[in-house]
Amino acid sequence: MDLQLDWRLDLDAMDFGTGTVLISSVLNYLEEFSVQTLQGQPFQDFAGTIGTTPLPTWKALTAVSYRLGPVDVGVRWRHLGDMRDATSVTRPASPSPGVSAYDLFDLTGRWAVNDTVELRGGITNLADKAPLIVRGLPGTTDPEIGRAHV
């Protein structure tokens, strides 16, 4: 299930000052991700697990920016909910450790020089947060975690 919320507040029109505040949030809830490895075998639900790919039950991408004329600056928050290791589905007696919820913050900026030229820049992972350790093995991370898409 996906939900997107977008909101724009023109500060000039509200007598709060000048410029515009923009807020956008995309929320995703994964109820089920069932896989049948062989015909006739039971389906196994991998929702809320991490293994070959992260499948968090909850994830979100929220951006807040302030625009004044041709310039805007903003902060983006990326959230992945906690996940248990996929082996908890395939080998429930001896699962590897899962991962805790993971949050990253990014800084963005844009300057529209003119109608045809725009400069953009930013800092991804502003706090330089280390990647999650997958399966409890140091040095084992998942490159999918932390990507900007939701």
C-alpha cells in the first residue's frame, strides 16, 4: 500500500514572510511478499525481512524544502523499518540476526540560473551514518539500503 502526501504553503499569501515551504512524503506499507520456490510447495512470506533484497514492512521518504525565488534548500529523510533476517522464514530454528530501523538525512539545494540552466547539489547521508550490518557479520552490508527511492 502506498500513500503520497504533498503540501505547499506560500508564505507571502499567509503573511508569514516570503517564499514557499514544500513538504512531500511517500509512505509504503508491505503487508505480504509471498514466494513459492517450487510448484506444490507452500508459499513463504518474506515481508519485513532482509536477505537478497530489503523488504521492510514500513518505509518512507519525506522531503521539506524552502523556496525563495530561483533558490531552494531542503532536507530529505529516508526511513526503513526494522527487518528480521530472511532465514527466519526459511530456517526458523536458526535465523541470523535482523536489522534495526534505519534513518538517513540528506541536504539538497537548487538554483535556477535562468530558464534553461539549473544548478543542483546536495549531501547524501548528512550524518555519515554507517550502513546496516546484515546477518550480524561485520563488513556484510546491503547496497539497496539507503537508496533514495521508496
